[in-house]
Amino acid sequence: MWWEVAVDVARRRFDRVSGALFGAGASGVQEEHRPGEAPAPRQPWDTGPAPKATERVIVKAWFEDPDRERITATVAALAGLDAGPTRWSPVPEVDYEQSWKANFPVLEVSPRITVAPPWDARPGAVIIEPGQGFGTGHHPTTRMALRAIDALARPGATCLDVGCGSGVLAIAAARLGLTASGFDVETTAISDAIKNAERNGVAVSFRADTIDHAAPADLVVANLHAELIVMLAADLLRVTTADLVLAGILADREGLVTTALSELVLVERYVDGEWVGLHYRRAS
């Protein structure tokens, strides 16, 4: 049977405690923040120094059939008088493969667009293998972009996916009759996107590149955070011949985007929780 042990220690004692746990046969050791002390995760748009490290941490380790009394005594001797109690809890058996798959159910985005993983493929669905490239359809911003593509798709028109990730947006556009392409600076994402396009039997041009080399398109979709959209604003304006859909904007940063793209006409605004999407159109 597997057991988890956890103890609250001063950060300066983490190395000696974790070393002792490994020496006692731990299969793994992990450092966690104490409840309420975890700093907000750093986002791509954050600048400045990282938050100061907390003075205390929770050390966790996992053992199969451990000698709990001996390990508890060892930890107590090394953790210091100010350490919290050593707590043991049984680890329930979990089918991790099935648990992971449960995070990616079939998603009906619109009457014409359904996104599904390969193990639960449906006729006509866009099949996406969850991988390193962002975009399985389950994030609010991806759903926004997919719904906008569904509403704006005109067979024969061109679609450009800026920062394509898994390729789900461009693949959905191709399924609706658009001539689609996408690019991303992450080569692993492009590899995933190409495989996903092949899996769906659609011809989409994916490449590892930057927007500098992108050709204009009738529909441009960019699921990117606000600061990056602002950085790319000039190029987004250059490649947009008709419609521009943006779908990765936190509500408190929306003003940055609307200022940078003021020469376009704002047609529609989408909201899902803290996320905002914007549909722009070039004035005729």
C-alpha cells in the first residue's frame, strides 16, 4: 500500500529533510506552499522580479509500505523544533490513464463544430490529440474563437491562425470550407498541429514561423494574451483583409487591445468569466 507523508518545515531545512526522505526509500519528494501562501502564478505578461520565496514550505513524499515510525522519527530529528507534525495518509489507487482522459470529454462548441479526443471520436468531429500545443477546445478562449469561426466561415475564404498551438482553430476552419493556415513559434506545437490535421483528413498549412512572414487572409484568428496582441498589432492590421477575431484577453487588459486596434471596427464582444474576445472588421 502507498502512503503520503507531509510535514511543515522551514525552507532552510528542506534539503536535509528531502534528502532523508529519499534515503528512507521515498519514490518522490515534492515542495508545496503552505495554504494561503502560494504566490499568483507568473504570466507571460508579468514583468519585474519574481515574488520573494516564503520562509516555510510543506515537504511531501511517497512510500510503498513504509516503516512510518522510523521515518517519522528521522524527519522530526532533522526538521527542527518549529516543524509541524508529520502527517501520514493512505494514497488511493487511481487509474491515471482514465483519470487523465476524463479531463478531455467530447465538446459540442456549436451545431457545426464538435471537438473530441481520438479515444472518443464522433462522426464529423474535429479530433484533437491533447499534447503540448494549446487548444483542446475546453478553455473559454478556444471556445470563443471556434464559435466566431463558425459564425464567420465563408467557403472559399482564407483563414490564418496566429499562434496556432494544437491547430484546432485552423482545422475547424478547414472543415467549414475555408483555406486555412497557421503558424506558431513553438516547433512542438507545429508538430502536434500537423499530426492533428492529418488525423482529421484536412489540408492545412502549418509552419514554425513568426507573423512577419504571414500572408494576408480574409479571417485572422489570434488566441493570444493582450500584451502579445499589442506587440503584434501592426502585423495583425497588415494581414487582416476583412475579419479579425481575438480571444485570449483578460478583462482588465481589454483597453490595451482596443487602443492598439482602433483603426478597425469593433463588431462584437464575447465574454466568458474573466476572459474577453473581440471581433473586429476592416472598414470598407
